[in-house]
Amino acid sequence: MGLPPNVLSQRCASRRYLALVASKWSLLVINALDDGPARNGFLMRMVEGISQKMLTQTLRDLEATGIVRREDHRTVPPHVTYELTPLGKSLRQEVRSLVAWVEGHMPALGGSEPNQP
């Protein structure tokens, strides 16, 4: 039996995935997909401040790691949806917990109360 993974080590294989999952845009896209499948335009509106280029790259990275599934409905005009895979759904609660922690600690983190929609 080997040593447990050490994410602080550059050689740790899980470090790459931790960086992807913990990135600002990945967390927000996963959160936006929490309610089910969504099209690109919906995600652009939900994740304020993300550029089309960054959204595309984030979705590709999440798809490549098996967190998001892309479905091309093969219609004209193009209709593509994105949704969380079972692996992505297993990550949802962790993302919700992180969001709740941040929102619950805004004053201690030096921020004001979170903005309400």
C-alpha cells in the first residue's frame, strides 16, 4: 500500500483535477448546471462576467474530465445542451457546501453580505 496522495506535491496526479474543479469558472458553471441541462446562452446569462471563450474552455475541460456531458441535438439551427454527469452530480453537494460557507463567512472574509438576485 502506497502513501496517500499529497496534493501539495507537483507530482500528485490529483492536483490537476483539484485545480480544474476549484477554479472560479468551473465552480460557477457547475453551480449554474445544478438545476439540470442548459444551453450555452443560458449559461452565459447565469454566469455573469464570463466570456464566451472562457465558458467554452471551461465546458470543454469539464467534459474532458467527465463532469459535464455535452449533447448535440443535431438540429438546424444548432441545439447543444450541457448537463452534469453522475460524477458531476456527486460534486454538486460539495460545491453547494463551499458556496454556503463563503456566503456565511462574508463579513469575516472582508466582504459585505452576498448580493441577492
